[in-house]
Amino acid sequence: EEDGGDVRVLPLHDDEAARLINCLAADTARSTLAALQNDSATASELADAVGTSLQNVRHHLTNLRDAGLIRVVDTRYSVKGREMKVYAPTRESVVLCVGDEDDVREIGQSIQ
């Protein structure tokens, strides 16, 4: 789990960049990530905040986690005693770079 506040610079043609772009292509994914910028939340809280189904928000949470944009920060229990993961954004910033490897390296060094 990343928590350092680093900057990740990705070349546009990279597989990781493609995963990130595909993940954020959906309105629900962007709304979910935006909702987490305000406060950490469970999947059910996010479903209510974004106005979508629990199944839909879980799908986007998985994609956001796989893209390294969010992480699990805690566990809560529902009134029925079910364990629920609490999500928050990573503290890492992401920069997509259109250019060659030298451009990516230069941008990464100038940001650090």
C-alpha cells in the first residue's frame, strides 16, 4: 500500500497508463474517486454518494485499486456485523507523459 506522497510519471504508451486511462473513462469511477478526496468511505457509502448500485461501485473500486489510485485504509463493521473495507485515495500523484523515455525521465526528475 502506497502512502508516501510520491509522484508517478507514466509514459502514455505504457500498460500502466492504459489501465489508468481505462479506469477513469467511466463517469462513475471519476465520481467515486472524487468522493474519496473528501473523506474515506466504504463501498456502500460511496454507492449512496455517487448514486449507483453497490455492485457497480465495487467494480469501479477494484479498477481504481488496480490502477493504484485508491487503497484500503481501515475496516468497519455494519450493523449486521459484516466486515466492510474503508477506501481512501493514495497520496501519490500521477502524471501521464506524451513523449519518449527521455521525456518521462526528465519530467520525473524535475518533479522530484
